[in-house]
Amino acid sequence: MTLSAPRQPIYLDYAATTPVDPAVAEQMAACLTREGNFANPASRSHLYGWQAEEAVENARQQVADLIGADNREIVWTSGATEADNLALKGVWEARRRAGLPAGHLIVSAIEHKAVLDPAHWLAEQGVEVTYLTPNASGRIEAEVVRAALRDDTFLVSVMHVNNELGSVNDIAGIGAICREQDILFHVDAAQSGGRLALNVAEQNVDLMSLSAHKMYGPKGIGALYVRRDPGVKISAQIHGGGHERGMRSGTLPTHQCVGMGAAAQLAADRLAEDPPRIAALRDELWQGIADLPGIQLNTDLAHTACGHLNIAFGGCDGEMLLLSLRQLAVATGSACTSASLEPSYVLKAIGLSNDLAQASLRISLGRLTTEDEVQFAIQHIRDVVPKLQRKASA
């Protein structure tokens, strides 16, 4: 059966961002106008402020519940990028203020730039940084972390789910090793919410970054989990009022906090339903194109988050591949590096050649992906790729 072309490209870039769930948008809209819960949550001298504060604290609890934390351990940020910066720079700054030496930081070589760039900055301040090489499927093995630890290691930062590959790291195992050595462990979990179960206590996590817009919440809001027992010390990176228990100043955007809380609640409620359904569609898509010549998976699907597919299309020109698959909204890599002409540093780190890395696509499915969309994607890829391969070899 031939499926007709959609009126708009089929959205298969859920790893870059997700649409706001209508139920989330409704709750956010109720916090914007004079008739709604619009007030400054720090204005504790009147009813409007109290109501806004109550809404923000309810949202904080919803985020805490998603990851098995205490609500006092949730610090609001503008997104996972700020949360990553606050974790890495904040821990280092707290050490510096305590008179401790610069020390040693461990990160994976395929972290998001929101971790790698602060790591590079810290190196300029005198911190020694070790970049861990992933295995061929994009995972950081726990024993690789153990082997890299030193007496002066103060922090390990390894993401839960890689944003390009979808590869899932054993953060509980890595966290256990760090806990044994009394070393802080930070996890960028921007891609985890609603895709994988999160429990900071069971997974031995000290600091965890979260993003609302990766789990059907709004952009511009995120959170950093900071363990309280025993307390993890971080220094604020944004000053101006001492909000968030002195860790992050700034007037809280009630509507965005409420949006992230509602999205977290939905993610928790749908955790048993969404990932298996999305994974089944993802597997169906892959099986529908797996027999095409010259293509390969860049990850091990057994250890890949439910919605991710990262595929190398051998024999294709990467730029022409993306242009020719114009009926599909897919990506060549991370949304934050999509303007770069260089091959993905993530794909290079797992051993792909420049040609294969540039001819790789990240296809990511989500809550709204349908069976018909998957079938059309299969048909479209099967129509386009062989033609490109023939043209490239002519």
C-alpha cells in the first residue's frame, strides 16, 4: 500500500524537543492573566503571592516525585543547560571558596555541550579533566569510570541517555562506585524524563539535571536536584536576591514552573504506557528499513532509550540525504550542534568515519507518533535512500 504524502513533514525529532502537552498548556495558561495565578511567588505579603508560591511549590513536589527526591532538593533553573553549569561550576566554586585545590573532574567524551563546555572552562581554571571514551555502542562502562578515579577526583559527570544516540548508561552502577569513594556524581538526565525510571537514591546520584521541554513541558524551565543528606555544597552562578535557598537567584516564572510540574506528573503517570509503545514503533521503523544495503545502526537497541534511532546510511551524501527526506523532520545530530558542518563528535567517538558520521541521521519518536507515521517514514526512506546511493556511486 502506498501512503500519500502528509501536508506537513512528519515530526520525528522528539529528542530535540517535544510539543507541550495540551493538559500542561492549559495549566500554564491559568497562570498568565489577571484572572489567573499571575503573581510573583516571592510576594508573601498578600493572597496573590501566596497562591503563586503554592503553585510553584506544588510543581516542585511533582518534579521531586518524578525522581524520588525531597522537594527541598529541587532547584529551579532556566533549563538543563543552566542546571549542568550550576552543577559543575557550582561544585568547583564551593571547593575553591573552602580553600581546596582545583582537583580532578571526570566527564564522558560524548556529553552534551552543556557539560563539555563547562568542563573546558574549568580546565582553564586549573582543574584536570579526564574525558572517558565510550564503547562502540556509545555507553560509558562503570569500570571505565572506576579506572579513571584519582585521589583528587571531586566530581564525575555522566549522562543517563545520550542525546544523539539514545544509549543508556548504567548510572546506578557508576553512582555506586562514586559513592564508595566519596566522590560526587552528577547526571544529565534531560533525555530521561518520561522515558526511563528515575530514582536518585537508588541510582546513587548527588546532582541531576532535568529539562521540561524534553518531556512535553515548556522551554525555558529546568531543574537541578541537589542532595541534602548529607548536603552537597554548590555555589550560586546567578546572584541577585538569594532565591532557591541561595543557589539560584531570580524571580520564578510561575507558569513555567507549573508547566514543568504538570509535565513531570504526566511523565510519571504514563511511564508504564508510553515507553513500551514508543519502543515498539521505533523497532517497527528500524525493521522496515534494516534490509536496505549499506545502512547500519549506530547503537545497540537493547541499551537504547525507547524513542531513539541513530542510523548511518552508507553510500549517501549526508547533506543530500537530509534534503531528500524532506517529508520527515529528522536530525543529523544534536539540535545544539545542527549548524555545524563538522561530523558529530559523538559519532566520531564511537568509531565512525567522517563519511559515515556525516551520513547518519537521528530519528526520534515520541508520545504523539502514530503507526501511520511510522509506515510512511518507512516508505519514504525506502524510496529515497536507494536513489541517493545509486546517484552517489554513478
